[in-house]
Amino acid sequence: MATISREQIAPLHERIKVTVSPSDYNPSYESALKKYAKSANIPGFRKGMVPTGVVKKMYGAAVFTEEVLRNIENELMQYLQKGNISYLGQPLPEDNNDPAQILYTDPKDYTFSFEIGLKPEFAIPDMAKAKTTLNLVEATDKMVKEEVERFQQRLGKMTEPETVTNEEDILNVSFQKSDAAGVAEEGAEKKENSLLLKYFSSATQKQLIGKKKDEQIVLQIGKAFEDKERDWLAKDLGLDKDNKEDMKQHFVMQITKIGFVEKRTLNEEFFKEAIPAKEIKTEEEFKSEIKSQIEGYWKHQAQHLLEHEIFHILSEETKMSFPEDFLKRWLLKSSEKEQTQESIDKEFPAFLNQLRWTLVSNEIGTQQSLNVSREEIMDSLRSQLMGYFGSMNMGGNMDWLDSYVERMMSDKQQVESAYQRVFSSKVLAWAASQAKPKEKKVTPEEFQKLQEKHQH
């Protein structure tokens, strides 16, 4: 019968020695030899009729070593399981374990030692006492007015005026590299775009007012547009926004089409088209619903931000100790990619934060009986796909989506990733339900700055 001893190396860091004797591993060794004899293809012998002595002579050493090591590993795992020993990572074989000492010609007691890192004990922070904040954005009259106008614009009627007259005019244009006189570079391709007149600088807007379809102007990207529009347009035209010479490049811009959206009148027909789920009859009711939707959106965002805050409290402020020396050596030896001690030391703080979150979230999941169903995993994968393809017009038939999700369910990595997303979401939602955050009114700009701190 195997003997096992256990000793402490450091806090939460232990050594386990496993000793097996011939009576432990011989039965499995003899059984393995018989299996080899039945399946071995050896010239001069019929399959399944190879004498055990011949098999032992040819494969005995390798089979013997394999069975001794398998026996040691089985004894170790049974010991950990029966003792209900919670450990981190996997047992780490010590360097002095030498398989070369195992000789099938000399059956005897063999001892191998392993290091383990024990899971720390810890207490989940009391979220009701934690300092948390629910940052709420109140919908102002200006925000409501802008959203109403967006609805009016989006559902408005597109017209094609003859000349450019309004900063809300939509200009379909083509750009072609040229010199300052407007002579296009030889072989320069035309690039199409669609821009609102108000995207242009004031001086360029004045140039464009009164222009008609097919007329053109010569401009420099660096001078012709407001900052934000200039940056993305430069990229679209293959220019570097930070390169002064690129910003001086001249283009012939030709107007290929002029469009203007006539805003819808605020009447019952418009209200029904804008928000069909509600029965809205007056402008006051419509604005009230818009305000409710805006505040609902920001409240949803505020809840997400609160959960991010709670994540940091749970993953960074939960007090627990770790067997750091063991974990660093375990990472160095078990990593799939080649690592150095320097890279391990650099990544170790982030690893500990992730490990702390894993332990805390698993503990909350156990205490609160939080489970993730197959349907929830599929819903998560479905949402992920819709996030990828959401901007595309895929038509009404979505049967392909369920078929694609079913295929993803056979990918272990995809399923594990979706499981962790759903499980973490449940843990954070539970923790948020326990919190008693202080409500704070903030502007959209202030809220966006708070969000930027949590974009990681």
C-alpha cells in the first residue's frame, strides 16, 4: 500500500511525498504487458500469440516506468481528493524526481515528491458597507430636444435641392489628388464620400454655398474640415493626420449629389412611426417618453459602471495571501508559451488580481448557488455574433444564426469563454444587488470620463 507524507515548505506551500511499493504497481504492470501481448505485431509471431517474456524483453522497461509513474500520480490525486485539499493550479513535480531510477529489473519502493500551493481562506467583502457610487445622468431639456430632432431627421423626407444652401445639406462628393490649381494627378483615383455641410470649416462652407451638382472646388484637408471630421476623413483618404505635408495635400472635390432631409412635423402620425410600441398623441407625451428613454439608457450604463466598481472592490480589496514563490515557479513550468523569470515577474500582479477574482467569484457562485445553463451560454454566443454582424442587413431569416451557434457550442474554448462571461455577469449582478450605492448626479461628459477609467 502506498505511503504518503506531507510537510510545510512555507505558508500555503507544501511538499507531498508519495512512496509506492511493488505490491502497488506490479498488478497494473502485469496487466499492461498482457494487453501489449494481445495487440503487438512482432515478426515470427501471430497477432495475440506473442509470449509475455518476449513482450517484456522488448517493451518491459518503458511499460514498467509508465505504470510506476501512473500509480504515483493516481495515489497523489486520490489523496488530495479524499482529503478535500483545495489547491491552486496543479501539483508541481520536484526537480529531484528522476524517472531514470525506475528499473523493471529491480522492483522496489519508489518515492516521488510534489509541491502544491494551497488555496487561501478569505471573507467576501460586505458590499452593503462598501463605498460605491451610482452615477446618474439626468435628461436635460437640451438632450431631449436633440433626440427629438434626431428622430425628425432620421424619419424625414429626403429631397434633392439644386444648390447648396443649408448646413444640414448632405453632399455626396468625390476626392481626387491634385495640385493647387486643381489639375488632378495622373492616375489618381477618385474616392467617394458623403458629408454634411456643417462638417466643413466656416471658410469652406462659404465656398460651397450656392454650388450645384457636378461643380467642384480645390481644398486642403488640413484647412477644409473641423478637427474631428478631418481626422477620420484623412484616414479614409490614406493620409496621416499628424503629417503636415499630408495635411497640405490638395484635392479636387466634386459634388456628385446634393441631399436635404426635411424634418418631420411633430404630429400623431410621426409619434406612431417613431415609437410604435407606445400610444402617443401629443408633443408633450412624446417628449416625456423620449426623456424616459434617455434616462433609462443612462441608468443602464450607470448599473454597468457600478458593477465595474464592484469588480475592483472584489478583485483588488478582498484580503487573501498567496504562495507566491510556488505560483511563479508553476507559471514558469506550466505555461504553454515560452516564459522567462523576468516576464513572469512582470505579469504576476495582473495574474494575482485575476486569480483573486476567480476565487472570489467562485466562492460567491457556490454560496449563492449561481449556475449557468446551456441556453444561457447559447444566448451569450448569439449576442456575441449579433455584435459582430449587427450593423449588416441580414434580412428576416435568422435560421443561420442558430445553426452557427450550435457549431460554436462544439468549440470548448468558445463555450468556456461564454460561460465565464455569463457567470461573471451573474456574480456582479448579485453583488450589485447587495450594495447600497450613493447616488450622484453627473453630466454625460463626466460619465464618459468615468467610463474611460474602466475600459480595460
